[in-house]
Amino acid sequence: MCSAEPVNCYPLLVNIVSNSLLRLLNCTERIRIWSELFSRTQSPESKGYIFFNCLSYLLILAAGLPPLFAVSSMEDYKVKS
């Protein structure tokens, strides 16, 4: 019933315990719970916004990495390693 991930396991165990307590009290109601790690976005505007934010972040990151490698190799050249 419960996967190895504690994020999904805890709500399931709470649901089982709460529903068994309700059965002990002869109640006909049931409690349903669910957990979603990420909220689901349905609008295309928000999907586009998330996509362009991630793309701009990756482009900035990609622009900053080559100088890091160049500085490292220049230091190796100066030390003659």
C-alpha cells in the first residue's frame, strides 16, 4: 500500500488510521486524502512562463561555465602541472 517514499507514505497512513477510527465510531463518512508534490498548471500562459524562466536560467548558466574552465586551465599552465 505504501511506497518507499515518506512523502507519499505519511498521508496514506493518516488516511488509514482516520478511516479506521471512523469505522469504530460507526460513522458512514469516509476521509479521502491525496498528495501532489507539484501543483498542476493547466493554463498555457503559466507553462510558457515556467519554460522561459528555466530556459533563461540555463542560458545564463551555460554562458558562465566556459570562463570557469578557461581560468582553471590557465592556472594549470602557469603552475606547469
